[in-house]
Amino acid sequence: MARSAPATASDAPAWQWPADAVILTVPGLHGSGPGHWQTRWEQRFPAWRRVEQTDWSTPDLPRWSARVGEAVHAALAERPPTRSRRPVILVAHSFGCLASLHWAVQTKEAVAAVLLVAPADPDKFGVRDLLPGRTLPFPATLVASRNDPWMPQGSAIDWAGRWGTEFVDAGEAGHINADSNLGEWDAGLALLDRLIGRASAQDTTRDGADWQAQWDVLPSTPYI
């Protein structure tokens, strides 16, 4: 697990990401309102898509995970690929981080990278055994604050180590949501840019079936 200091807005370059990438935001419980950085990023980058849940108030991991897959497939179908498989990049927050990982380690799509911002504590929702327990097969960055009510930073560091992700200390930023008053959160975009750069330098187009063989993920049984 690599650790990094928080990026600053001054670090933000001109955003030039792979033209054929499929980028989706994956909000947490109750969605992301108008002041949330995810919503602001969607407005800034109209080509991005949001994963919508049928029930935002019930954190059912398998159902949320399935919705991630449905949204990715819909986005992939919007325009023909410029190569055999288009890279998928997930930008997740809170419980959306858990749904993203649950789907990403089992899919046959070419997951290029996942940004995990303020993940919810899996133990709060009884889903620890539904999540990967080893190094992820794609680059990921986990961002956690020192005073997040949904996950102690020590637990976030433990999960980052388990998953082999870059860990970024966000300081005293709460749940890194609209209440954190981050605005468009250019520092977060800088982290995403760095993550995409790492993904571009790696071969992330291995066949998904090979990835699945590496995992011991339990069947998708709702915990409630």
C-alpha cells in the first residue's frame, strides 16, 4: 500500500483522459445531492454517467453491485468501441465504493481503475465476506479522512493494505461529501488524473475470466 499526501488544486493539470474510457460515478446512500463533488464532476464532464439505484435508502450490496454492472453495460452500448474493449473507470463514494468493488472483481469488462472516496465500513453493513480480501487486479486509490463517521481512518488504512491500493489522507474532511464544502474538489480530480495515469501505464485489459479465478468472493446473497 502506497501512501500519498493530499493533492492540491494547484496540482490539477488540463484533464486529458482516454477518449474511449467509460467513466461512471457511483454514489453512496441517498445518492449525491447538488452540492456533492460527484454531482459537480458530472456537470463538468457531461460524458460521464451516474449509477442510479432503485432504492437509495436500502444498502443491499448485491443489488447495488448489479446496478453498477447495468450502468456500465448501458454506457458501453452508447457508442461503438474504438478497440475491442473500452476501459471502465469507476469514481465511487461511501457505500458506492463497496458496490463498485463487489462488481468490479467479478466482471468480464476491462476495469481500468477505481477511485474509492470515503468508503463505508463493510462491518457496519455486514458485508465484509462479500468483498475482495486480496490485492485488487486493477489500480485503485482509497481516500479517507481522519474524522469520517462512516469509517475510522485506521480501518480505511487496513482495507487499503488488504486491497493493495494507494492510500490518501484527506485530513479533517468528514465523510468527504457535500457537508465537507469541497466545491468541485479539484484536488480529487488531480488524484483521479494520477490514478488514470497509473492505469494507462499498466496492462489492464486481461480477460475478466482470468481475474475471476483469483477471487474468493461469496455468492451474491443479500445480507438483509
